[in-house]
Amino acid sequence: MALPTDDKMRKKIRPFQGFIAYFPDAVALVALLSKTANEQHNPGEPMRWAKEKSTEELDSLMNHVIDIADKGELSMDSDGMLDAIKVAWRANANLQRLADKYGGAAGLISLMNKQEKS
């Protein structure tokens, strides 16, 4: 994780207040999916995101969205997990890959700030 080192910018980033407190149930459900998927894809290993095992976040995300559109908001994937949870997981995975590519949160914030000024 690459947070900005600038104190002023770090104070604007509120991981607890701006994410956990906003979406406590969604965070818990995504964490449950992470644990379940880790047991499926990395049995016996500590929890970790095996990024190399799946790289098509946007296609997978859209497949789950299509399932929800077709079957309804409580649509479940073959493993019994709600497709809505998998949409959230894939959206976060896509954003994390983007952050990884551009220097973490700090890099993306810098890019956004440059776009605002141009």
C-alpha cells in the first residue's frame, strides 16, 4: 500500500471513517468471500490474494452484474455466494490493480490532481 506521505493529504484519507464506517456490512461480506475463495484456491495457505490466478476483473464483474440482472438481486453464484458480493470484490480488485500499476493510492491521487489542473 502506498499512501501519500504528505501529512495534509494523509489527513484527507480516512480509511475507517470513509470506508469501513460507510459500508460495514459490505466490508464484512467481501471479507467472507475473500476467506471462502482463499480456502478454495489456496487450501491450507494463509489468506492472501493470489493475483496471478485470475486477472479478468472487469469481465468477471460484468458476468455477475448480468446474473443479477437476469436472476434478481439475491442471485447466487455456484459456490452459494451472492453475485452482489462478487461484484463488490471484483470492483475492489480492479481498483487495487489500478493502484498497483500507478504507485498506489498516492500515485492515483497525484494523477487525479494533475487532471484537475489541466
